[in-house]
Amino acid sequence: MDLSYSPDEEAFRARVRAWLAANVPAPTARQDLEALRAWQRTLHAAGFVGASWPKEYGGAGLSDMEQAILNEELARARAPGVLNAMAIWWVGPAVMRYGTDEQKRRFIPPILTADEIWATGYSEPTSGSDMAAARTRAVRDGDHYVVSGQKIWTTLAHIADWFFVLVRTSTEGPKWAGLSLLLMDMRSPGIEVRPIRQIDGGAEFNEVFMTDVRVPVANLLGQEGQGWEVVSSALINERTGIAGSIRFDQALDWIATTARAQGKTKDPCVRQRIAELVTKAAIVRYSGMRSLSDSLHGRMNPHLSAAMKLTSTSLTQEFSETAMEVLGPYAALMDDPRAPSSGRWAKQYLGDRSMTIAGGTSEVQRNIVAQRILGLPRDRGTTAGKR
């Protein structure tokens, strides 16, 4: 595996780094909805949103390597996240691949400019990460589908304009075969959004209740029964790449600073824990490079993303757990003037509890790794896995 960059790639990195140095908002800048919308538009004007999208859809047509470099530099600069990230990762690519010409004209441009915010509806209270078991029903009624059901853990639903929602249009055949994907207007009558208050005080997740919501048949993405394929292909775009390792490097610096502030730099237990984190962060970095190399050479390995998701989210929790141990009794302080670093680690620790659930639970990822990568049997009653 060649870990070097070409002169053109290094020139691109230098251009991105210079632009970010001149344009990234200060840490004290506003982070409200309109500020985040404005930041995404600034990135888009520079060609850094949907950068790997084809130019005919408003992207910059960057190569996979250039996109990886861009992600790495955004992380290094601690730039604010992109408001419409889920739409850029999942919705836009899915509409490009499965959408009609009219759907492409209607939905793709407002994604890049954040004029329309998207939420994605996969998980349900009775099925969790088992998307194939979705029970939200969509019944055809003339030129509309009538949708009833509930989604949960829906990020940004409270500010979303549109809903990329997985529904059941048939109960015949295997459970995954009856799923379809609808593009639902969140202003439609019959939709109720209830924010879920989290233990860290935030409320970015929501419950979405749909009661006889009418969705035009023209908003069906792909064909009836193609929902499982649409969602599966979209989720492959969510990967932990080399940018993830930059964030871990930043967390390591933060932990080292915390250890120094607490006078723990000579504690052998603390030093051993930090050394273990350094080792695991390096594994994530080189796994990200392997995934990038596979992409560059046309080697599709969709199951590797499950292993990387499992590793990176578990490691994220280990970072905040280690920091809490270093802080000792002070770790319990969050909204208190005496809290170290203004309670930053306490907030991080509480927020990180969701990491091994969001985007697919660790249990599901372990099953994918066991069956698809290691070839282990699904249960004790069989002798062979499925590769």
C-alpha cells in the first residue's frame, strides 16, 4: 500500500488548508441553525460540499483521494460540521442513483445549499437496528401512499424539511422484500415530532409519529420493494476514514493536557492507558487507509465498514472513559464553575454513550464481522457462515 501523496494531491491539500485557515469560524462564533446553514453555503461556494459528487449535480467532481484529503483537513482545522451531512452522505447519492429526472431536479440542488434539511427514518421502536423488520406501513391510494407508523432516534427531525423514510409496502415474501423508500414532506398533515431529551442535556434525536400521512406516488424513490437496496447502498457511504484518525489525534492531545493538569503524567496506569489509546488510534488510521486504497482500486469491501464502525465507536468511548478516570472525583462535575475544562469531558462522556447505538449497534456490527468477514455460522445449529 502506497502511503505517499502525489505532488498534485499535496498541492490540493495546501490549497484546502490555506482556505480553511482564512474561513473557519472562530470557536466562539454562533452555532445556531442559521449560522450552520451559512457555513455550509460558504463551503459549497468553495467547492467543498458534495465535493465528490459529479459536476452535473452541483459537486466539484473531486477524486476519492481529494475527498479524503478534504475530510482530513476539515477535521484537522476543527471546522464545524456540515448541517445537511446525512443528505450529502445518503439522500443525494441515492437520488442520483435511483431517482427520476424530476426527482433529481427537485431534490438535489437544495441539499448542497442547505435550503432544505433532511432527516432519515430507519429505526423503529420494535425493531431497533433491524431495518428489515420495519413495520411503518404505506398503503397505495390512487396517486398517493397513506403512511402510518413510528420512527425513533431520528436525528434532526425537529428541524428537517424532508424525510428519507423506509416504509413497508408489502407483507409478501422475505421481510426485506416488502420495503420501499419514500421522500416525505415533513410539513405534511399527520406528522408529529417529539424530541428525545438525552442524558447530556441535548435533544438532537427525535421520535416521529406518522398518522395517515399522504405522500405522492411520484415521491417513491426507485421501485416498490427496492427500499432495502436503496438504503443498503446509501449506508455504504458512511465510513470511518483517515479523517477519523485526525479526531483521535486531537483527543489524545486533549487527554495528555488533562493528565498534565491533574498531575498524572507519571502515573504508570495512566501512561499505560494512553499508550493503548495511541496504539488503537493507529489501527483506525491504517484501517481507514486500507479502506481508501480499496476504493481507489475498485475493490469493494462493504463489510469492512462494519468492522471500522465497531472499532471507532468503541474507541471513542474509551477516550472519554479514560479521561473521566484521569479526572477522578472532578469528573462528576459538568455544569459547575469548578468543573475542569468547563465540564467538557463530562459532556463528552455522556454524549459518547450513544456512539455504539447510533448508525447500527455494536451487536449488529459484530454479527456482520463474524458472518461476512470471518465466515462464522449464524448460530450453533449450523456449521458454515456466509461470506
